[in-house]
Amino acid sequence: MDRLFKCAGCNNKFEITKLIRMPGETIVQPDGFTFDTGQNYCQACFDQQTKDNILLKDKGKKIKETEIDGITQVKDVLINTNVNLLADIKRKISEKTNEKGLRIGEFKIGDESGDIILVLWNELVDLIKEGDKIHLIRGYVREWNGEKRITKGKQGIIKKM
């Protein structure tokens, strides 16, 4: 008999093959062991979350209205900071699977001030497409190979507009 797992949305039990994993924060312990705080959802709960326009939100974190004020223009983002952006998905640059089996998608996004690369992981790669408009709340900006890139970050949220 297969082991059953609870859906994080409805709490019904399913075989693991019937659940969709939504990644969370990756925790690295001092001994090098890593684990993901993500949750498993049945198809109906996964669809409901995306229908509500929330692509991913860290468990237990509430958004205060003051945290979504102050939209930053792409030209003004600074490395190693969290920012709020309104941006258009211009195109998918690439998608690959790394040596650990994690999917990585890169998207060119931008506003009237400029463009930046958005990097998404695993299931998030499939949730946006060219032509979508997104509101990225607390996205994290970093530099990779001399280029600014933005990710959802550990406490970030992406909403389709």
C-alpha cells in the first residue's frame, strides 16, 4: 500500500504522484543538509491558488499594505536589495534543468525604464508567459555574470495582474 500525503490546501490525502510541489524557502543546515519548506497541493488547490493570482507566497507570512507601496522602476534597482516591481513579461530567454534536477527559467521582463532578467525555479517556470504583466513584491536583486537579475526571493510574492 502506498503512503498517502496531505494536500496543504484542502488536507485531503493523496498519493505523492497526484500532488504538485510548490517550492518554498531552501534551508541549509550547518552540517550541509538542505531541505525545502515548500508544500504539496492537489490539482484543484493548485489551480485555485493560481486562479487567485498568487503564484507563490511563503507559508505564514502576511503582507502589509506598506510593504507593497513604493514601486521601483527597473532602472533604479540595486544589487542585494528587495524591491517591488510592476513589469511585463517580454519573453522567455531560457529553460534548463540543473545537475540536481531543479528547473530554472529565465525571462526578460521590464517596464518603461528598462529590462532585467527574472529567474524562476521549478513549478514557477510554468506559471507565467510572454505578454503577462506581473507585480513582484519583495523580489530580490542579485548580480550574476555581471548582470542584474531578480528572483522571487525568500519572502517574495509574484502576482499576475
